[in-house]
Amino acid sequence: NNINLTLHRGEILGLSGLVGSGRTELARAIFGDLPYQKGEILLNGVPIKPAQPSDSIGRGIALIPEDRKEIGLILKQSVLKNISITVLQKIQKLGFINTKKEHAMAGEFINKLSIKTPSPDQIVQNLSGGNQQRVVISKWLAIDPEVLIIDEPTRGIDVGAKSEIHEFLDRLASNGMAILMISSELPEIITLSDRVAVMYQGRICSVIDKADASEELIALYATGQD
């Protein structure tokens, strides 16, 4: 309710709040995965009303979900197929996949995100959690988004992989991508975010600049205290 939020190009805007505060629902509404009753979304100043995720994808908005195993990946498919699934229209002609383009694209992301896999044909469920998350990120970066919404970017992965994903997100923002990052980990929110928006009971109750952000202040707002 009464959401008023601005995301700038080249910025990581952290979205914090307790479980059930509405963070994921807000992300899904922006992505066209949940309907909303009123208000408007502006992309580069132009109103959009995504009725389904494909509308947002076509406008350069990507959503990396919090549960990679349930809705982020096709676990019994290969790294190659998981990465290419969002851009099949770009790599096919007359209904046939250009396998040379598909392998080249997968190889590019395997190198760019340092995905540890014996080959692009490796089944995704056999990878570690950190490498699975890299595959999900690759899948959505393949659409070349302007806006990246990422929900719990490092949940359930080891410390080394977490640090590498942090560095990669920071590099994406430095190159001009607008990133809305949802995280339950306050150190992650504070470290990566240029600003932090805090949600409480379905509303954004505060937006905090990086210089003022602290775990204590975010926790106060997240629990409804003024």
C-alpha cells in the first residue's frame, strides 16, 4: 500500500524488512507476476503496466527469484539449456535453435561469472549452490536487462561464492544497470546498497542513504518503530 519508490540507473537500491513485510510481493508486482489495483510504474519516465512477466522481460526488466531450486532453475536440465531459455527467440531461426550461438553465449557467461562446471552440458542439480545461483544470474543477464530485481542473492551459498556475487553485482551497477536487491541479511544490504528502502506491513516506511544506514536503524524501521 502507498508504495513510492525510485530506482536510479547505476544504483543498487536495497529493499529490507521482516519476512511478510511485502518485499517479494512488491518485486513480483513490478515484474508483472502479481496484479496490482492502482498506481503506476514508470520506466525511463514512460508508464508501463506489465500484465505478465513477458511484458516486463520485453522492456528489459529481469527478476531473479529467492528460491532458485523451485522457480529459478530447471534442475534436471543442463547449464547450457538453463542459460539460454530466456533468449530462445534470439538464437533460433524457423523454429530451430542455432546451437553454435547457444554454446557461444553459454560459454561467455560461464567465463564471465566463473561458473565451475566440467562443461556446459553438466546437469544443474549436480552443481554447488553458489554455481547454481550463478547460472540463474546468467539466465537473466542474457536478456541484457536495464533493471535487475534480485531476491536473496546469496541465500544458501558459501562465503567465497557470496563475496564473488557481491563483487559482480557491484560491477553491474558500476556499468549502469539499475538493481533492486531484496535481502534478509542486514550486512549484505548495508555493504552493497547505495540506499536502503525499509518495508513494514506492506508499506515503505523509510528510505535511508548509505552514509546513515546501520543494522540498528534498519531493524527499528523494520519492526514499525519511528
